[in-house]
Amino acid sequence: MDGGRTVHTIGDLRAHQPLAAVGQSARTRLLDPTAAPLRDQPDWPALRDTITAWCQSGFSLVRASAALHMHRNTVVSRMNKIEQLAGRPLREHRTAMALYLAGLADRLGGGPDR
């Protein structure tokens, strides 16, 4: 954002705003290829909340587990499941961000199409 001189939180990106501004079909085009294997799981809301909390906590397991009010090992277990289902490691920033944006898009749900 400023040439790498400052560290910003994921909240600074305000990613929810552009996602909310587009129609449901655009959010679905992001969500389907990115999170389809995860969305098929009965615990998708818990997986979605885990990836969201992990990203919003600065990729810290300790802070994510505190935000989710659960033991760190539960977060680790969920993240392992997410990696398995996604077929990509969460330590790759592009994977984490794609899943984060997919989670936000899923939370926004339906909306007017543009």
C-alpha cells in the first residue's frame, strides 16, 4: 500500500466492501472454484470461520483460537482439514487470501445482481 514501509492488518484492506458491491453471481464465481470442496462439508461454517479468524488475526494460531474461543489444537485440526480439502497449503499467501475472500463472499450470501 505504501511501498512496504508499513505493516497493515487485513482489515485495512476492507475486502468486504468490494465484495458487497458486486452481485451474487460475481461472488459465486469467486466462491465456487475456490471453496467448492470445503462448502460440500457439513462443517463448512466452522471451516469458513476458522480461515476468516486466522487471516484476520494476522495469521496467528494463538490469536485465532482466542477469537474463536477454542483450543489452539482445534484450530490446527481445522486448518489441516482445510488444506486437505483445498489441495493447497494455507502458508501460501495466495491460497489463504483466496479462501479468506471466498469466506467473506459466502458470508455476504445472496444479494442483488448487477
